[in-house]
Amino acid sequence: MPDLAIELKKNKKIYFASDFHLGLSSIPRQYEIEREHKVIRWLDSIENDAQAIFLVGDIFDFWYEYRHAVPKGHVRFLGKIANLADRGIEVVFFTGNHDLWMFRYFQEELGIEVHHRPVELKVSDKTFMVGHGDGLGPGDRLYKILKKIFTNKAAQWLFRWLHPDIGIELAKRWSKSSRIRKTGLDEKFLGEKEYLIQYCRKREREKHRDYYVFGHRHMSLDFKLTENSRYINLGEWVNHFTYGEFNGRSFALRSFQDNL
């Protein structure tokens, strides 16, 4: 049984996007504000035909939910997704490696489910695996060790005791090594050496899915795994503003190119 199932209505679509990295501190503040506005304009442009919107990790460059506080900012974006959910559009969040410390805030305040690992999705007669993509496949051992530390309940409890001004500043300094901060530099496609391609091939041998949809790699990619199975990488929203669109029959990668 799939984790999520959607029976797509007539003239409706499913949208997928990842790696907005809202809150980047290494680029000019005005550009950051404009990026958030651009994300909202994209959401405005799809809301009339969207049945569901999947936001597939690293939506924020950093996120941590203290018991009585969350990182400041992003109010326009949070208000927009709350409005979409209130209109009956299913909004589905996934954590990524930059915003893995999401707990109950989105469920309790916005009514939006948050997933911490890949899920099986069925849309009408098509099957998907959807997730952010961090730590999957072979290699990347250092990150896998760090992820175990960061998701450890005791480590999270200890971090919570830091004042938010200190904890968030430490996290932002750690985040400065992010690949996405090198604006204008595209990721290099590694072909069959891509960890996510190797991961998808392994999972496809175990069970067929029509689409494997991930983010994390900061490149838009539609890769043929088999005759009837594809690996889709959604790209990012610092340089290229790409997203995925599924209409019930086919999956397309698109770029939102209004003026920033």
C-alpha cells in the first residue's frame, strides 16, 4: 500500500519543487526578499489547477523549532502555504538536510503534514517514490554520520537549551559551506556515479515505480532508469527556479522565469 494516494481530478495537476533555501544569509538581503516573492508568485500561478503541491526538502536554508520559537522571517511564504491549505489544496512538506529539525509546528499551525523520509505515492494509476534525497545510496559517509547525530533525540534536546540567538547563529555559520551559496555555478552531473541514480536503480529492482522524484542535487534532471521508470531531480530556486508538473499522464520539468 502507498503511504499517500491521490485520485487526480479532471484538469488538475500535482506540482513538485525543492531547494528554495529561503533565508540564505550570504547573498544580499534585497535579493533574498525578491526570491521569496518569486516563490509566492509561482504558487499564485499554479494554485488554480493544483490539486497537491509537494515541497521536497531544503525549503529553508535553516529551520529549528524551539518549544516556543521558530526562526524569524518567511512570513509571506508561510502565509501563502497556509492559504493554499485553507483552500483545500494538499500541501506536503519533506525535510531536507538544511531543515531536518522540523517537528510539529507545520502540522499544528498550518495543518500541513511533514515527512522525514521518502514516501510511496500513487497518483491515479502512476506510482512514485518522493523524498529529498540526502543520505541515500552509497557513499557520503560523513554526512550519514552527521545526520545520525543531528536526528538523535538527545542531541536535539541539548541544542534546544541554547538560546535561539546563539543556536540559529551557529547553524547559519555551519550552513555557509552549502553548495547552493556558490551562485551561478551549476552542479556537475556524474552519470551512473550519481548516488541517487544508484539508489533508484536498486529500489527499482526491488519494486517498480514509474517515477523517482528527489531534490538535493541542485540540478534539474530527467533520467531514464528503465523503459518505463524515470529518475527526476527537481533542481533549485537560487539560480534556475525549476519545478516538476504531473498532469496524470506525464511528468514535465519546467522553469519559472518571470522577472526577479
